[in-house]
Amino acid sequence: MLSYILRRLLWMVPTLFGITVLLFCVLRLAPGDPALLQVGGGGEQAQPADGADIEAAITKFRRKYRLDEPLHVQYGAWLASLATLDFGQEFSRPSVAVRDELWERLQVTVPLSVVAVLLSYIIALPLGIWSAVRRGSTGDRLATLLVFLLYSLPTFWAGLMLILLFGKTGLGWLPILGLHDKDAAQLSGWAWWSDLGLHCILPVATLTYGGLAYLSRQMRVGMLETVRQDYIRTARAKGLPERAVVLRHALRNSLIPVVTVFASILPVLIGGSVLVETIFNIPGMGLYAFEGVLKRDYNVVMATTSVSAVLTLLGFLISDILYAVVDPRISHE
């Protein structure tokens, strides 16, 4: 297993290289001139509205960030900085290092995504098992209808509906913006954590519902396939209780489809964080990436997309490792 993990980690290097080359080229081909936007768009580097001064400032900006060099030279310089985990400075705030800002944002996005994944599995697995055991019943039909409705809802629409329902315009039960109230700095202990928890309810719910619906269907399908196997019929013929048959014999082999889904759930949550963090104004990596796109900040966009690519590749690796944990018959040697 260790040799397999090492091989996969080594293969991640050329894969990540190909991803970053594609991202770099697409980003440079996208419309919009970051030099013109930053120098004349009201950022920290904005210049007086004099034509000659603006032109000189644009030339200086492009030279500073090497935007006047050929693409392969630009990519080579960026790749060299990536090797030292130095993503450069923000275009709009030259005093801010992208690496430092991204680290702060990751400490927001990763916990939210992890909580969303855990909740998805904690709710989806029992729901899928229950639905499979009661196949064809009224409860199964209602559960199927519910999860398909949830899965069909667009993330941005669901987030906005939650805001309208639970925000001040609706029931007024929950805060809808940010991670804390403006006076949260004066709070301490339980009050601070309570404030954080209340602010996270709607974003986490928006991140969770789609994955939960998909996972529960995969769990149901896997369980239905497993309970048709001969060894399950044998276990029932021996007089084992249904609970033991389901939980001790059928469950483990039914988890393989759910483990497979894990490889796609993690990148979906990371991608969904762009919408969720923008809707709820959460200062995480998703909002940072969105702001970078709006500002045509190449350093920010490349940093956030590269980190997302690494997390996605790690998700696939973890999924493959879990195969062997769920089913010892699977070997990666």
C-alpha cells in the first residue's frame, strides 16, 4: 500500500503540471487587461487621469509582473515561484502576499467543506440504508422524491431561498452574512463560538444538501445490489436478525459506490464554495477566487485554482485508499 501511495503522489506531479499549464493559458486568453484595470480602475495602483501618466503606469505595471514577456517565460517564472510556495503579491494590493492571504482563507473554507462532507455522510448513509431496507414502501417513495428534489436545486437558488426564509426578510432566525456579527470581537468563550455556529448554519446547509441527496441514492443502490447476493440469503437462512444481516454483512460491501463518490464530492464542495461564500459573504478561498477573477488578478486565480486541483487529486487518492479499507479483496500492489 505504501508503495502505491508513493507512486500516486509522484504521478500527481505531472498531472498538476498539465492542469496548471491549461489554467495558465486559459487565464491569459480570457478577455480583460489586468494592467488597465488595476492602474485605471481605482485600485491602490490607480493613477491620475492623464493619458501619458496612465500609459507609463500601465507599462510599469506590466514590467513589474512580467506581463510583457512571452507566455512560456511567464509560466516558467510562475512555476519557479510555485516550487517555493510563493504565489507572488496581489495585483490590487501589492503589499499583500497571495500565499499569506490564501492560507487565511483556507482556514475558513476547509473546515466548512469538511463539516459539509461529514454531515452529508452522516445523514445520507442511514437514509440510504433505511430506504433500501424498505424498498417500495411509502417512506421509500417519499425519501426518493425528497432527495431528487434536493439534488435538482441549483446552489445559488437554494442559498438565496434560505436567506429569504431565515434572514431578516423572513423569519429572522439566523444571520446571513459573514462568519461573525460586527461586535463579535467583544465576545469570548461560548458566546463567540455560538455566534460562529449560527453564522455557519445556512452556508453549511447550502453546501451539504446536494451531496447528501446524491450520496443517499448511491447508498441505496449499493445496498439493494448487495442484499441480492447469495451470502446475504444464506445469512438470513441461518436465522440471523435482519439488523445483523444489514449492518454486519451487507453494509460493508455496499460502501464501495459511496467511497467512489467521495472522489467527486470533495472537488464539488470546493467548487461550490465559490458560490456559497459569495452569496453569504464568507471570507474563504471561494470568495477570494471570485474576487481574483473580477480583478483579473492572475496570481490570485492561479493560486486558488492550483490549491483546488491539489485538493481534488488528494480526494481521488483517499478514495482509492478507502477501497482497500472497505473491501480487503481489493489490492493496489
